[in-house]
Amino acid sequence: MAKHQARKRFGQHFLVYDAVIESIVRAIAPAPDDVMVEIGPGLSALTQPLLRVLKRLHVIELDRDLAAALRRQWPDDRLHVLEADALKVDFSRYGTGVRVVGNLPYNISTPLLFHLMPYADAVRDQHFMLQREVVDRMVAQPGDHDNGRLAIMLQSRYVMYKLFDVPPDAFDPPPRVVSAVVRMRPLPANRLRPVSEHAFALTVQKAFAQRRKMLRRGLGSWAAHVPWDALDIADSARAEELGVAQFIALSDALLEAGVFGEGAVENT
């Protein structure tokens, strides 16, 4: 592919180190019949080695010049190019058992992770390269300083593994931060679930809005409706000390107390 000038508005940093590319492809472990979607193929660093194994690959590329170059390089029956913003794509178009991969632009990585959550039932796994700081926040455990809204929301839906770091000089142009590769596998249908996903999301958001405060203060007027002893949450507990199960119990208790009003129960 011809030389392409990285565009800051798209957050483009192109992976160029063969050893890193090989490590990522090895972690993905593609099989010929996999239904795989690559977000942000860029200059085909992952696209080419994936197509050596896959019968067909779907890619989503926002940059029209890169999308055109990809179409010239491979026929549609090998590489299907969707020229679109991944944040606006309905991933149900790819069916079930989908494997999603990509070197995600840092400027959309967190919104994209949340955008993909509603499609998790149709996804087999996701392998992404992200800013290391984001990956550390994704896999944080209760009591960790990095434990926050991102960890709780994603861990309610996925089991995640930080695989390895990637140095800045593996990219052109090199970013100012270290990257990392993460594996995300959706939890099964029998996972622990809140009565209301909406109430759960609101509870987590409010709890971490003032994360330096003790939870009983951070929840404001909601705190009076929580059976703290029954939920085994200490008086001095802060939001970062809780895990997914405790947040589910907390949101269910608030829902039962009528904090969210009518219409909050949308999943049974």
C-alpha cells in the first residue's frame, strides 16, 4: 500500500513492527472459517496476516483514502470494506459468533468499548490494542486504584485478560504512551445479572462520580434507601473497593426501593 500520511483527527498510529504483529495474530489465533471484523485496518498491518488464514475478513475503516486502497488491494469476496465510523455501526449485521479485532484509535477507544457491549451475545471474543492505561483500568480488581466505572461495566459483561505491552516505537508515528493488547470474552447467558441494566449503569456512574468520597456520601440521597448491612458494605467503603457482584446487589436494592421510578426494569 502506498505511503499514507497519518491523520491526527482520526488518531492514526500505524503498527509497523513485525514481531508485535506476529504476537497479536498468534494471540488471536484465526481459523479459516472465522467470522472476523477488524476495526481500523489502516495500512493492513493485521489485515494481511489475518487474510493468509481467513477465507474472508470484514473491516471497518473511516478514512476514505485507506478504504479505497483496501478495496484496490483485495477483491470483495476476500475483504469486505465498510467505510464508516465504528461508533455508528450496527454490529448485528455480521451475525453470531463474531470475532472482533483492532488497533483502536485512542480517541474513541472507551466509547467504542461501550458501543460494543449490547452486541456481546453475538460475539465470540474481542482482541484490541489500546493505551496501556485504559487496559489497566479495564482489568482492575476491587481495591485497586484503577478500579472504576470502566472496569465494573465491562467486567459485568466480559472476562478480560491483559496479554502484553507494546512500546511506542512499534508504531509510525509513535504515540506518546505505551500500548497493550487485551483479550475480551463475553460471559455466558447464566452470568450474574442485575434486574435492570439501566439501573445498574446509573448506580455505577453515580458511585464513581465522586470517587474520593465514601460511598455513603457519594450516593447522596440514594444512600438512605440502601440496606448497607445486608449488602455487607462497610461504612467507610469507597466505590473502588466494590466488585461487580456488590454493584449488582446495590443497584437491585435501589431499584426495589423505587429510586429509579417506573419503567427502569427493562430486562428480566
